[in-house]
Amino acid sequence: MNRKYMDAELKQACSHLANLIAKGSYLRGNPVTMNRVCGNKNCKCRLKGKLHSSLYISKNKDGKRKMIYVPKDLEEEVKAKISAYQKVKDLTEKISEINYEHLKLKKKKGDVKKDN
């Protein structure tokens, strides 16, 4: 893509997207917090009803939902990667919309050449 002829909004979106993709640090999925009772008979979750919270990633693959457990020490990293994936998705949509608008403007001006 020739950046010389891009407007500022499109340049900024493409640049931000390129930086996110270059890092390669993103995950597709939704964070899900589940509250559960453990197997220990003497635990506070059984005695006082204070359930344990665990983070999972909910991911659909081939039409089936898969829940992947996230260890406590990785929760913040995983949340950041899921957020980065959403930003990639949002920026891709924004770039697409900008390009649709440019296409509409070109069509109105008659700048688009028809293929024969």
C-alpha cells in the first residue's frame, strides 16, 4: 500500500495495526470468570460459601465451544492479549470502512475505470 497518498486517519490506523501485528501477542477468545467449589472438605468454599474464582478463555472452533483454564500468574497477560486481538479486529474494521468511503467518493467523481 502506498502510504504517500493515504489520508491521516488511514495512515494512523494502518500504523497502529502494523505495530500490533508485528508484536504477535494476541489471542482470540473471551475471558470468562467461573466460580467453583473445590474438592477440599475443610475449605472456605464449602464451609462459608466463598467460591474460588478461575479465569478461562472461551473459544469457538469448528462450531464447538472450548474452555481453556488460565493459571493465576498468567491472567493479566492473557487479558492483555485478548484485548490486543480485539484492537486488531477493530482497527481492521476501521480501515475497511475508510476504504469503503474512499471507494464511494471515487465512484461519485467518476474516477473508477470499468473493466471491459
